[in-house]
Amino acid sequence: MRNLNIYIALLLLLISGIIFWQSLLIPYYSPYGPGPGFLPRWTSGIIIILLIVYLIQSIRIDFISISEVMPKGEGLVNILVTLGAIIVFMIIIPYVGFNVSSVIMLTLLFSRGFKWYKAIGISVVVTFIVFFIFGSLLGVPLPVNEYGW
């Protein structure tokens, strides 16, 4: 079976089911009216109903082949580079801190569209702007290495 609609519907149904199940653990009512469990329970319930309708419709009528929507050539390379950069970022951030890992990740991403020296320059500028905004203006600590950067 290669119908992409069915796979997407099942994946979203699983995610919505988990959200609905978790919303049952949150209080539905509060002393002042609807509680924190009200909105996630209703929205995930409605989404589950709509996804069941979509799944039935996908089985009966619609058919989209997975090979039709999968990118080929440069688009596939861009997706793989993006996933690789994110994985490298997640692996090295505990060891080298936010600044170094962000510069590496952004350089990998920007090197697809810029020359290497521009990619490094833009990566450094963007990383330090984000680090300044989160660290100084917002007061949100970002992971740093032993040197504080």
C-alpha cells in the first residue's frame, strides 16, 4: 500500500490520540469555569473525528503515491542537509555550547545558497544576535561551554 494520505492520517490520528489521552489528566473544570483540560480535550477530539472522516475518504477515493511527492535531486539534498545539520546541532550543543553549535549548524545550512565565507559570516552574526537577545534582553539562559560562549 503506497497511499500517502493513509499514512498521514494514521500518523496525525496517533498524535491527536496521545494529546486527547494526555488532556484527560488535566482538570476539565476550574473554580472560574473551563479549566486547562477543556481546550485540548475538545480540539483533539474534533481533530480525531475529522481525521477518521479523512481516513475513510482516503481509503475510498483519494490516492497520492509516495513517490509523487518525494523530492528528487537538489530538493532531496536540501532536506538531508537540513536534517543532518539539526542532528549535528543536537549532538554537539551539550559539549560546545550554543554559540559554536549554532555557527556550525547555520554554516551547514547557509552553505547551500552562499559562498563559504559569506555563510560563516552570516552564521556568526545571526548566532550572536540570537544569543544577545535571549541572554541579555529576555534573560533566557542558553547552553554555554566552559568558556562562557
